[in-house]
Amino acid sequence: MSLRICILETDVLRPELTAQYQGYGRMFEQLFLRQSVNQAEFRVYNVMNGDYPPEDERFDAYLVTGSKADSFGDDPWIQTLKAYLLKLYERGDKLLGVCFGHQLLALVLGGKAERADRGWGVGVHRYTLAAHAPWMDPQVTELTLLISHQDQVTQLPKGATVIASSDFCPNAAYHVGDQVLCFQGHPEFVHDYSRALLDARQEHLGDEVYQRAIASLKLEHQGDLVGEWMLRFVAHAPSAKESAA
């Protein structure tokens, strides 16, 4: 079974990182291509530049990437994307969100995202698994992910179930039935990319936060596990809206 996934890219990489990592869309492609379950093909559209799929083209899922932009910002491209995602949701399409996408989908569905009073989350972060679903295979009790965010989902959408949480980020991952799956952490990141981001932001982050994040990079990153969960989620039973159609 080959899944068709539309990647809605909401940022561009720093120029000095483009040659090695190409873009967030490409990073997600590489994440999914490393998985042994549910082969997939991809189309990447940079919605910051107004690039969207043709109206008559359908996908098995739509993924919203991370971004340096604020999910609660009033930029025209963000408002356009929110309206587009609401349309997809109401149509019954499966939606995936990471970091900015995680927050934006919470907002679209009636939740709340804002600047976190705990400051920047960077490096490798550990979460407790709060729920298990059939597509969360293999199962784990804790999850470690590379993160880079100063905003958080502070109120979940109606009907959302928390998957992963920590004291620092209580709503670190959630799903809404079989239709929406979101993670605050970055499964598509690799340690070297995170280190490059940390080095570029060292002055902005401050030495204490920077040094703590650098030290955390010795920990395991389970991005591949989340990538597998995402593919299993997309291949899982159709959403309630799809079933009712």
C-alpha cells in the first residue's frame, strides 16, 4: 500500500543549512522513507509562498511542518492556511502537525496556542506517554524528541486526547480521533541539524539554555518511532467524517 502525503511547508531553512538539508519538506520525506511500514509518496508545497495543491488533487494525509512564525500570528499566509486546513478538516481529510503545525491545528480546531511562560524548549526533551492507540506500535512508556519552540498549545481542541506530556510541555502531542495527529517535537530533526540551530541561536538563547540543550544531545532521539506512528495513523481506519460520508 502506497500512501500519498501532501507536505505543507511553512518555512525555509537558514541559507547556510540549505545545501545539506534542503528543506523541511525534504527532511520529512527522509524521515518517512526510513520507515519499513506503509510506503509513501510525497508532494511538497510551500504555503508561505502561496503554493497549494490543485483543487482536484486528493491525498491520504496533509502534514503541516514547523516554522519560525507564530501560529497565532496574523500574517496573511497564516490566515489563508488556517482557512485551508479547516476546509480539509470539515471534508474529513487526515491532518498531521509538527511544532508550528501542531499549534496551528489546535487553533483551527478551537484550542489555544501562545507564547509559553517557561521560555525556550531546545535540545532533546523527554515525555511521558499519556495514552495508547492501535497505531502507536511499537509501544513505549516514554518518548524522547528533539525540540525547538517557545510557543505551546495551552488549551486542547474539543475532543482531543493527549498522547505525550511533560511538566515543561503538558500538551506535547495529541490526536483527535482517527483524523488529526500532532506533535510539538520534531521527529524530522537529526542531532546534527539541532546542533547547527543551537549554535546559530546561542546568543539569543543565552548561555545557560544553550549549554543545557547541547548536553541533552547525547540522549536518544525517537523521531523514527514517531515517523512510523504517523504512517500507521494515516493507514489506519478512516476518520469518523470519512466513514460517515
